[in-house]
Amino acid sequence: MPRLILRRLALLVPTLLGLSVLLFLWVRALPGGPATALLGERATPEAVARLNELYGFDKPLVQQYVTWLGQLLQGNFGVSTRTGRPVLEEFTNRFPATIELTVVALIIAIGIAIPLGYVAARRQGRPLDHLTVVASLIGVTIPVFFLAFLLKWAFAVNLGWFPSTGRQDPTMVATHPTGFYVLDGILTREFDASWDALMHLVLPAIALGTIPLAIIARITRSSVIEVQDADYVRTARAKGLGADRLRRRVILRNAMLPVATTIGLQVGLLLSGAVLTETVFAFPGIGSFLANAVFDLDYAVLQGFILIIAVVYALVNLFVDVSYGVIDPRTRATR
């Protein structure tokens, strides 16, 4: 297992280097160059020349890349042109919000999808199975922004059951030592603040978790159907293995391999793809900040956030690889 982790970590280096090269060339390929893009309407020849000299855009590309890469290795991802604060600081301020949203969305998705997919597979061809397949198709096809607006209109605006925007009631005085509002309320015993933060998470988490729920349910159903008809399952059943142990130790454990891969991919997508959900609910995570960076041409934020998200995504995939070895030790020798 340690060798597997070391191999996967070693593969991160060329992957991230390749991504950094693509990001670097993308910014340099902008019409008029990065200085013109940063200055916008203020891009006079004199201003462009000053900015090129200030940031070294007038130097050879290789020298620019090496300088930029050295700054990245020192934790310097640049400064946001919109807020004037370091990109890394902006990311660390907003990433806890996105993690909280992702965790709650995953809890909803996994908590419903795996039992639903398993039960549908056990009742293959029956009404519940057909209903699960249809519901999963609907969950995949509904646009996230449409579902987010629908949930917001129905349960926040009309019924008033949940807050419509933000992470917490702005009138509430609460202490946030970690940046994870739900956890902070528990640690500081400000349980009203923790509950309020959780209520703010419900609607965006449902909207964000609908597509993963549908995908995981379908993968679970297909995997369980395939495993329960395998020869080793029939052999275990013929040898008198109890029904409960057969389900837990044989069917579910072997069916979880493709499900684990799917969940890992969904985690990465949720962490990086919550732009629409966070925008609809004015949720101050990395998704909404990235959306604003696109409109404001804040290329330092775009480069820095994309690189950091890529690292997080790669670490999630590493965790999935390790979980494979835990679920099925036979895979350790082949990975």
C-alpha cells in the first residue's frame, strides 16, 4: 500500500507540470497579451509597457515560465486584480464553504443512492426498479441551475422553510475558528449558529447532489446486478452462507469497486463544478468566486484556483485508488 501511494504521488508531478504549462501558455495567448487583458479599457501603450516590465511579460517565455513556477513553489499564486488580495488567501477563505457544500451534497447522494440502487437491483424488473431507472434519468437530465432556481423559489421564497442565499444569517454573531461554519458552531457550542449554517446548506446541497445521486444509483444497481449473478456468489450461496453475510461480505463488497470510482470522480467534480449552484444561492465558495473571476478577467485567480483544484482532484483520485486496495486486496498487486 505505501508503494502504491508513492507511485501515485510521483505521477502527480508530470501531471501538474503539464497543466501548469497549458495554463501559462493560455494566458500568454490572450489577444494583446496578458498585460492588455489585465488593463482592459485602460490599456494604453504606456500602461501596457509598464505592466510588461513590472511582471516580466517582456522576457523570453521560458524565463517567464521558470520565474512563475518558482513563485508557485513558494506559495505565491499572484494577487487578485479584483480584490487586491493574494490568490492563495482568497482560496483558503472560500474553500471551506465549498467543502461543506460538497460534503453535505455527498451525504445526501450516497445516503440515498447506494441503498436505492441496491434495492432496485434486488428487485430487478419490478416497479421499484423501473421507477429508480426513470428517476435517475430525470436526475441526470435536469440542469443544475434550473433545479437550483426551482428549489429556491419553492422552499425559500414561497414556503420560507429554508434561507435563500449565503452561508449564514448576516445578523447572527458567531465565531469561526476553522471557517467550517457547521463545525465551528459545534466546537464553540454556538449550536444556533451551527443549525443556521446547516439550514443554509440544505437547498444548494440538494441541487448539487442530484446528478451524483442519479449516477451513483445507476452504477450501484448495475454493479449489484452483475455481482449477484457471478459464479462465486452462487457458490457461496450453495455452500450455505447466510443471506445477511452473503449480501454484506460478498455482494456489496464486490459491487462497491466501480461505485468507489464513481464517488471519487463525483467528489472532484463537485469541488470544482459548483459554480452554478453557488451563483444561484449566492454561496461564497470557490465556484462563485471563479465565475466572478471569469467576468472580471482576473487571470491570476483563474490560474491559481485551477491549479489548486487540480491538486485536490488528484488527491481525491489517490484516495480512490487506496480505497480499492482496502475494498478488494487482490487489486493491490495490479495497481
